[in-house]
Amino acid sequence: MDFDASTIRLFLHVLGASVWVGGQIVLGALVPTLKDMGDDAPKKVAQAFNRVAWPFFGLAVVTGIWNVMEIDLTERSNSYQVGVMLKMLIVAVSGVSAYLHTTATKRSALAAWGAIGGVSALAALLFGAMLATSF
């Protein structure tokens, strides 16, 4: 068992994804309780979460790029290459929809962008697991 750059890279990537995806799940589950605490409570907690979540999203993106750079994609199957491209697209959807959720002013837009952000974050996590196990 080696403690090397690959281990650090994977650890940081999983850490970033854990905070980004797991935080969204936890925050989503807390919304009903937060609403009981006052109309502005969900917004205040979401803003505090964003101060933590976005740097970890950035960490996941940077280490994801690092992961791809460490692989010779030309030696991988077409399906693996497509999987990498789809994961990158899903990560972009996750980030854009989460951003749109933070800027939304209507409840319907908050709900829609939040749902798209959460589902796409989970999908990116799933694609990451699929890619990691297809070596």
C-alpha cells in the first residue's frame, strides 16, 4: 500500500465530492426544519453552506482534471472516453444549476434549480464510481 500523489489526488477528489454532494443532501433534508425556524433561516443557512461548498466543488473539479490528466485516454475504450465526457458535462450541469439556484428569486426557480443541481451532483458521483471501477 503506497502513500503517493495518486492517493492524495484521489483523497482530495473524494473529499471535494463528499462535501459538495453530501452537503446538498443534508441541506435539502434540513429545509423543512429551517422553514419552521423563520422565513429567512433557509436562506441564511444556504449562504453559510455556500461558503463551504463552493471551494470544495472547486477542489473536486481541479482534482477531477488532474485525474483525467493522469490517464492516457487514447488507451481507454470508447465507452470509457464517453463516460469521462459525460461526467464532465454532468459536473458542469451540477455547478451551473447550483449557481442558478443561488441566484433564483422565485420559489419555483429555487425548487427547479435545486432539484436539477442535486440530481446532477448525484449523477456525477455515480459516473465517478462507474469510471473508477472500470479500470
